[in-house]
Amino acid sequence: MRVLPRYISATGSSSCMQPNSHNNLETIKLQLPFFDGTSACEYTKSNREECPFLTPAPARSEEHLREKEQYKEGASTIIMADERTPLLGEAAGPSSKSSMLQLQAAATLGASLLGTGLLAQPRACETTGLVLFVFLSLLALTISHLAAMMLCRTSVFLASTSQSNPSGYADVVAMVLGRKGELLTMWSIALMQIGCCVGYVVVIGDVFTPLIAHWSHMSSSPSTTQIIYFAATFVLAPLCVFVRNLASLRFTSAIAMFVIMFFGAVVVGNGIYVISSSNPDEKRRDLIQDEDVELTGPRYFPSGTAALRAIPLVCFAYFMHFNVLPVLKTLHELGPLAESVYEKASKWSFMMSGSVTSSFGILGYLTFLSETDSDILSNFKVSGTYISSFLNVVRALYGVGLMLAFPIVLWEARENLKRIIFGGDKHHKVHSSSAASYSPLVADEFSELNDETNATILEDRVQGGRDLPLRDTFKVHAIISLLLVYLTATLGAVVSDLEVVFGLIGSTCTPVIAYVLPALVYLNSGAAARNDHELQAKIILGIGCGLVPLGLTVWILERTGKL
């Protein structure tokens, strides 16, 4: 049962009302948390959808403000609070509910971060040297988290200052930058996620091809292409077609993140074992299975401009901004606490993934030194080494984890392509001048009342014989999902070098989506007016704008053999 806010009538008398019980009132006013009372708006039957957050109530005595009636299961509860207490913030019930949702959100974000980009980090460390790699990792992690929070705060800001509520990344950009910005966003996200899915498919093939050949002992084992299409048909396609709610992927996300973190822990543990042994080079040659190989390193600083190749790889490893709004919407039942709970979940996910990713890169590099491949999985042999048997099981679990995380990565690619093809909701462009009317609450897009209303409207439409919009039908969902699954499977069967895929994505789409657009919408929407983060946003915008030409130039020079 949600804890209900205390409503104040126009005459100043108070009453506690159930949802929709104010329908017979002409005007009511609602006490706002974190609101200084400098502006007011009236909440009427005619404009209640436009103005869900109202003026503060008159000041009360300290004794009265300290009164609280605690949450009771199955009963409505009144909470008395001062203007610094988030009234709707306690609407989610016990703190255990908030903690559970925070954990699930962190798991979803973490699964988005801990993907195939993890595998390229040892190569990035080998290219940059240990010191620069640590610096780049910390910088990319910090900037990515700050940019994600800018996107989150902007979406909440827009929901409370406009008649339209953003339901996705492209909605936020459309409301601030207009149609051109919306198209740039949708194409960037779609191409970005398709590239990520290609990387997932490549790794899935690399994981299971040698394992099946080793375990089956067949004279002619299935090829990588056959394995990729088998996984696409019997695992990836069903997950992507029949899962239509991101919230239902919470538990598969948690499983995927656990498996990927376990794989990272094994590589880190093996790296510690190698460098702490009495003869590290002997262990390295045993893993490489080449007694004559000449190992050089470790290097602490880069040598030459080749280190620039690592920048896109590191940036790509800390990208998850396409899931900011979908994850934020899963926290809607927390009311205005959704933003703060999301921030905590984001911090935890970035800290966990940053620890795993940087440790993986450093210890992976120290294990193989100059022989480190672009995909560290190819450095580990399926037989003949001291860790082969155990690592084969871990490798298989890692492949399963990637398959479970695949639908999360494909989600935004599919939704943005649907919007490009069929069009999206119309949004009014928001100007920074609207900041004056800002109230820091989550708007009705994230409210329980709105969800119930939407469900009622949908039910009425179905009972009334009216069809859903074409883009929302299961047929369109299934067709686009299948097309994307088999497109990425085909590209993954052709591409064999992860550095080619991740280098291109990290040079183009990642800086635009992760740095440039979040900073732009934050600065131009007026959301920056409520805090002192404007300079921070401008710095992130400059970094993002500089990374695109730099990364793309480096990628082209590397492909042409000039770097």
C-alpha cells in the first residue's frame, strides 16, 4: 500500500485523500518537498494532468511537523513532514522495497556495462601502458556516470515542466533539441546497439567453437558460423521476441552480471597467480604454448601514437546510457525517490564494473604481456595448460551470460528503429526559460496513478475494438527483433576482430550518445539551473566533441596500416 501525501485545500483545511478522491473539488493545493514556495500553481480537475505538483502548505509548528504515523501493511498512512522532507518519497513503502529495486536497477545497468568490451581491455592496457590505462579508465568511468546522471535529471526535469513525458533517450533529445536531434539520437543508438550485438555474437562464436570441438571429439565439429546461427535461432531470438518488458529481464540481468563478473574474477585471479609465481615467464609460455616466444614488458607508459587506439576501447567499456530511462521507469513506484535511488544504483554499477573492468585489463595484460590479443579469450587454450579444464567451464558460463545479456543490448536498437520507421510521439520543444517553474518531483509518467490510467485506457481501447498503434503490435515487435538477431548473427559470422568493431563504435557512436547529447540536453533544457553543474556539463561536451574526430581518424589510420 502506498503512503498517501497530505493534501491541503484552497481554504487551508487539510484532508487525507485516496487517489482520484479530489475529483469533486474545484481546486486543491499539495505541499511540495524541497520547494521554497516562491511560485505556485493550482491543481484542478481540468489541468491535473498538466500540473501534478503544487504549492507548499502553510508552515506548521515543529511539534506538528515531527508527527509521523509509520507505515502499516494494508492501511493508508498520513505522514506529516516539513518542507525538506520528500512527502511522496516515502510513498514506496518500506525501505526494503527501495533497496530491492535499487539492487535490481544496479544489476541491469551492470549487465549493460559488463559486456564484450571487457575482453578488449587487456589489449588497451598493453597499448597504453599501466599508468595511462588506469588514468583513462578512471576518467571514462567518472565522465560516463556524470553524463548518465545529467540524462536522468534532465528527463525528470522535462517530465515536471512540460505536457509530455520522456519515455526514452530519443524523447529527451526531441523535447530539447527538436527533430534533427531526435533523428541523430535514434540512428546513433540503433547503430551503436547493432554494433554491440555483433560483438556479442563474435564472442559467443569464439567461446563455443573451440569448446564444442574439444568436448565432442568429433572429426568434423560445427563451424563458428553454424554455432552462431544455432545460438541465434534457439536462444537469442526467443529471448528477444517473447520478452517485451525490460523489468522482466531483471533476474536474467543479475545472472548475466554474476557470470561475467565471475569470469573476470577468474582472469584476475589467474593473473595474480602468474605474476606472483617464482618464474612468471614460464607460466606465461605454458599458457601461450610456445616455448620460443619472446615476451616483452610490462610497460608503464605508452610508446608512440599507437596508444591512441586504446581511447575508443576504454570509452566503449563504460557505456550504458541507452538504458538510463528504461531503468528509471522501473523505479516509478518509488515516486520522487526514483531519481536518488537511480543515482545510487548507477554509482554501484559503475564502481562494480569499473573494478572488474580495470582489474581485468591490468591482470590480463600482465598475464600475457606483449602477446596479449584483442580478444583475451583467444589467449587461453582449451587444452594443454594448467588452467584449461577449469577455464573451459568458466568460458562456457561466460558465453551463457552474454546470451542472457543480449536482449538488453538489442532492446534500444529495436525500439529506436521502430520509432524511425513508424514515427514517435509528438513532443513540444522545451526551452531553458521553463526552469523557473521547476519542481523536483517525478512527473506522472513515473506515477502509479498514471500506470493505472494507461492500463484502463488500453483495456478500453481493446474492448472497444480499436487496434493498438502498428509499431506496438506483437507482429512488428517480433519481425524487427528477428531481423536484428539474424543481421547481427550474419555480421558476427563475417567479422572476427573485436578491435575493428569496438574501435569504430567507440570512435563515433559512443562519444555522441554517452557524452555529447547528455551534456547538450542538460545545458539547453534548463535542468542545469537548479544546481552548479553547468561547467561540468560544458567540460563533458568538449571532451565528447573532441573524441569523435580523434577516434575516427585513429581508426581509419589503423585500418590502412598507417598507425
